[in-house]
Amino acid sequence: MTGLEKLREIGVEKIHDQTHIARKFVEDILNEKYFSMNKIQFAGFISIIERDYNMDLHELVEAYNARLKKENAENEEPFVVSAQESEKQEKKKGIYIIAALAAAAILLAVLALNSSVDDEPFQAPVLKIESEVTESELNNSTIEEAKTNLTQLSNGSNVIEVEELNTTVEPLLQISKFEIFPQNNLWIGIIDLETFSRTQKLSSSPLELAADKEWLLVMGHGFVHFNVNGEEMQFKDAKKAWFAYENGKLTKLSRDEFKEKNKGKAW
């Protein structure tokens, strides 16, 4: 017997008395007239009924989402991820390179001024800056300008030599991020694995969760894109989807695996 059949046996009045959900909405759920409710209302009512009667009504949520997806299919637009973040990273790299070279030049100038000139001209230590560029090559004009500035530093007979300048820059530290990008309107149930507190949202806008915590996620559909600490992950699943974010990694779960991690609860 399905969850819907069990609810029909219980009846509108008993469900209303137990859950305090308005009779009209209870009747519409039992008669599968879902669109008298918006998605947040529907998800909330189903969550209350599942909790109070300790039953799984995922088939009702799937039916609702399937019908909603069908009605909105003609209005869907491709999901576009902005490239602004990558542009900002490139600009920051240039700033760090220039700042490092300027600091090196100032240090060498100070050493030259403080050195004794009694016996021999000051011989500056050879400056070598070595690392690897992992994301993009440095601008050649920036390197040449830095070489010119360093070799021109002098004070009387004190000459600073730059024997070799192999300038590269360490990659920027990856900022920890856990971001969710729905490809269209999406209901998301969020469970904090530390406290097992629950939150639910309905949105087509990006959502960011704390990357240093652990989460369980249940979603009305699986058309969704993730940024998991710099790793891009994309899913295309019309059915309900379950995920776990643990130790900085995202894993797609089956419904049974989700319930096992969620103390036996489907939500």
C-alpha cells in the first residue's frame, strides 16, 4: 500500500486534527490536486505529514515535481555560470606579482645603502624567484619591467647585479567554497550533520553553504551544478536526488544511503 493510499484510509478530518493543515489542502493532497499550493507550501505539508505519521511520501513529491517540470518546460532557459570569479583571480595574481617584485627591489636597495664601500664595490646577492605557474602564464612585459627596475638600482660605487630573474608566482590558495547552482526552480532540503537541524528552500538562485561543515541534501530534482572547493560538478537527473557533503567532498547518494545517514529518516 502506498503512502497516498494510507492517507486516504486515515481520512481528511483525522489528518487535519493531527497536523493542523487546513482541510482544503489536505483534500487537495489526497485528490492529487497539488497546484492549489505553491511549492514551499506543498513541501512543508508533506514534511509535516511524514513526521507526524512516520511515513515516506517521496512519490507525492516526485509526482508534484514531474508535473511542475512539464508545465514549466517551455519557459526554461539554459543555466549560465558567470565568469567574473575567474577574471578576479587573474587580476589578483598580477597584483601579487608586482608587489613581490617591488618588495625585493626595496630590500636590495636598503642592503646597498648599508654596506661598507671602503674596500670593494658592494656585490648584491643574486636574486632568484622560482616557482611554477599552474593556471596562467605571466605577462612578459611585467617581467621585463621588473628586471629593468632592479638592475638600475645603485648608490655611488655600490652596484646591484641581478644575475638571473626567473619570476613565477605561487598559485593562490584555493578558497574553500561549497556552492549550489540550480538550473531551474528547485526545492532543497538541507540537514546539518552536526545538529541534524533542517532547513528547506525553494529557489533558482545560487546558494552557498559553509564549506567547513558537513551537510545532507535532498532535492526535488537533480538538474543542479555544484562548486565544491574549486571542483565543478554537474548533474542532470529529473528525479529526486540525494547528496552528502562530508570532509570537503560531495557524494551522490541513493535514497537508502541518505536515510542511513539521516537516522532512518527520508527528510
